[in-house]
Amino acid sequence: MSKPAFWPTGMKVRVHPLFLLLLLASLGAGMIVETLVLFTIVIVHELGHVFVATSYGYKIREMQILPYGGVAKLEHGAMGWNPRHEVAIAIAGPLNNLLMILVGVLLHAAGWWSDGLTQFFIKGNLMIGFFNLLPALPLDGGRILRAATSGTRGFRAATEVSIRMSFGIAVLLILFGLLSLWAGYPNLAFLMLGAFLLFSAWELRKGMRVDMIRFLDAKRRGVPRRAQEVRTLAVPDTMQVREVIEQFAPDAYHMIYVLDERKKVQTVLEEEDLVHSVFEENGMRLTLRQLLDGGRKGNDNRLSKM
């Protein structure tokens, strides 16, 4: 494990427009101190993710500051390919919020902070910490949900579950914001966060194919450093390569039992066989039967040349 740097070399910081809007609204309302406190909470929350990620050896490409916290974007989009790392990195942000609450309580007990500032600091940390634990991508809770389910459902299916949760929670936040507006108690924060979550879920869904290719490339290039769980899949030979690899899980090795129409095992493929067909033969849409027939023809051609 490499030693984490407090501020990783080359990491860019980008502030989301919604966060800037929130800050401007706070400043316009004369809440300068509260604005600075909120900004500090968000930065420290995100630095928790950065510190743990760099301790695992990941390179942080960009830290994006959002209204509810932030997103640490890793080089090559590596988040999610190691479930244990993803959980540790995700939980680090909310844990930092708990630590900040403890610091706030101690500073108040020492007489250095007023009652009002301490209450706002605690409320801000609780709001950001608990919101991030909602089971929706790209929130921390969504990453934990994906990591917890990817071992049994596969990377793609687990990601889709978290994205569907994102859409559902986004709609609920927007409805709650509209209801509060109709009732005469406007809460723009719910509308902003709901809109952001809805947009993020849409972007994540559009990028699913690219993420899947990156995931497979990581499997192809990765060198196991410890024993891996072996997952077996029994699939008909009429199934497409794409449908099979979508069930691949991170941090596991896959053996694929190919069945004929009588449910008899024709052969056993290793995960490298399918990954190779995707990158070397553009075989994403090939059925396993076509893949096997192509392999047999290749072997016959090699034998005829000998």
C-alpha cells in the first residue's frame, strides 16, 4: 500500500455550477459564515475519499465539488472494479462528517464556538453525511450498494440497480420540493439535489457501455495479487457473448459452461476467451456457438498448414 499524499499530484478541482449557485444564494442572504462552514464541510468530506483512494494506489484525476459533497474521479474510471476498495473509499466521506461533528462538539465544550455555529456545523455534517448514504449513484451509498451486489449480480447489473435507485430517489426529492413549494414552505435544496441526481443518473446510464468496456479491459490487464473467488456460469450456446460478460463480477474469475439444446456441457470457456473475443475479434454480438465454431475453424486452418 503506497503512502497517501495529502494533496495528490496532478489532481484538478472543479466546482459544480449548482454548488456555486448555492453559495451565491447563501451569500445573498447574508450567511457568509455559514457559507464558509458549508464549503469546509464539503471539502473535508471529499478529502476523506481522496485520502483513502490514494492509500490504495489510485491516481485521482479530478475532484468535483458538488452541493452534497463531491466526486473523486479516478484515472481510467477505476471505481467499482474492486468492491472492497469501493466500500472503503465511499464510506470515508461520511466518516469524516462524523469526525467533524466530534471536533465541533469539542470546540463548543472548550468555549471556542458559539451555540449557533455549533448547531449549524452539526446540522450541515449530518445533512451531507446522511444524504450521501442514500443508495443511489453517484452518491456514496450507491457505490456501497453496487459493491455489495456486484459479487452475485455482476458489475453491470449491480450498476443498473444503483442507477434505478438514483432515478427513484431523484423523483421523490423533486416531488417533495414541489409539494413544499405548493404548501408555502419552499425548499430549493430538494429541487436542486433532485435535479442533479436525475441528470447524473441519466449520464451514468448513457455511459454504461463505455464503463463495461473499461471494466473488461481492467480484467484483461489486471494481474491477480491474491486468490480469487471462482464463479461458474452455465449458459446456452445460443446466448451472445455480450449477455454473458454482462454477468461478470469484479474481483472474481469466471468459468463458463456452454450447454447445447439438450443441456449437455459442450465445453468450458475461461473468462479470457470471451474477453479476448470482445477486444481482438469484435465478437460482442457473437453467440457462444458462433464463437466455438470460429475457434474450431481456426484450429482446422492451423492444422492444414502444418
